[in-house]
Amino acid sequence: MSFCSFFGGEIFQNHFEPGIYVCAKCGYELFSSRSKYAHSSPWPTFTETIHADSVAKRPEHNRPGAIKVSCGRCGNGLGHEFLNDGPKRGQSRFIFSSSLKFIPKGEETSASQGQ
């Protein structure tokens, strides 16, 4: 299932089921539901990645404090990291769009084997 869209009504805005969020294009593990937190944005927000290379980052020159984020494996555009905008002082916030898929806890292994 796709994670959310740009058209409003994002069905996972308040979704906190245990599991992982993977790249919708290649299935690479990006975020654990443990790092997801409630935020006023309609898109999912996370504080950290699963792997050190889960995402690649590059500066967003026209948006100070924002960094473009893509999948660390396939380069699929994911969204942005907002510096020092996390739930704790000094923590960053990752925010994403329809480029994520959710895999419920217990289904992670079978989902990654299908990639």
C-alpha cells in the first residue's frame, strides 16, 4: 500500500501500527515505526533512519533548513529533512510523501525477500 498522497486525506497521518516504512520503488528499509511521531503535517514524520545509508541527502538551496532526501539504494525522491525541527531540541524531522510503503511487523522478512 502506498503511504500517502499529495491530495489530502492521507490515511496514515495518525498511523502508529508497529512495522517499517520502505521505499515504494525498491523496497529498501528506511524507517521504523518506533521513530515515527505525531506532527501537525499531514505527511509522516520520523526522527531517524533504520540504516546509516537508508537515505541520501543534498542541500535544498532555495529552502534554508531543509535538505532533499532520496532513497539510499535507488535514488527515489522521498521528501525532506528539516533541521532542528524534531520533537526534541536539536533533533531533525524527516517528512515524506507517497514514495513510502508500510510493512506491518512480522511481514518484514517476507516483504524484503520479494524484492
